[in-house]
Amino acid sequence: MDRPSLSGFCSRKIAPAVAALLLLAACPGSWALPRHETKAIRREIETLEQEWRQATLTNNVAEMNNLLSDDYIGITSNGTIETKAQAVAQRRAGTVRITKLDLSDIHVRLYGGTAVVTSVADLVGSNGDSDISGKYRYTRVYTRQRGNWKIVSFEASRVNDVDLRAKVKHKLSGDS
């Protein structure tokens, strides 16, 4: 009695599966979420951004604590790194106070269970005795954890006022 060869088994059973995997890998769009789900997730993230904004303005520490992931790391505009515990403690102590926070140019990009938000924040506030009022560009990263979106990372950079730099340069050069 003839036994089927191993090479014959591989070509009939494994080769089609490998070909299907290679085809899927070559078509990254096939892994994307349907458009209506992507829009819904973007709206959900935009809502969370507004919830964060409101919690910041009202110094709602409980809401901030809820929105931040336990492994959250933030990088402030002056390069300081802060953990969730540090960020919440500063808010609880009243060290950071924001009295105005307008968001614009909000963009949400999705990568599976990760959402990256970029935006411009125009704020009025203080950190201790320091005035931190101004315009900032920031990136905030959310990941889905146990069915909920949590903020895992944040980084802000102050937007330099180009007109102000031109005025200072003009003054320094002695032109009237």
C-alpha cells in the first residue's frame, strides 16, 4: 500500500494556507476597520478630549484619574516627565491651574487599539508661581484597555510667536 509523501501533503494542505497568509500580509487595508467604526471611534476620542478639557478647567481630579492610564507618562513643554501619580498630585494640590483652554486643529489618527491626537491648545494658567499661558501644540496617545480608552502619553511644545520674534529682531537691529 502506498503512503502519501510528505511533500505531497505539504503542497496540498500547507501551500494554500501560506499563500492566503501572504496575500493578507500584502494587503494592509484588509486589516482596517470599516469606515463607520473608524468615524465612531474618532468621535469617541474627540469626546474624551473634551472631557479632559473640562476636567482640566474645573480641576476635576477624579475624572483626570479615571482618564489616565496607570502607566501614563507625560512630557511637559519644559521637558519635565511626570507619571500619573505626579500629575494627579499636582492637580490635587492646586499647583497647576488652568482658567482658559481652547482647543483647535484637532486631528485623530487610529492604529488598531491606539489613537493619536494632535491639537493646538490656547490656554491661560499657572504652574505654581509661573505663568504658563500661551499657545501649545500637543500629542496625546490613547490605548484601549479592558474596553475603555485611557491616556497613556502626552507631550506639549510651546508655539513660538513668529511675529514677536520679528519685532524683537527688528528692535535689536536698531531699525525704527
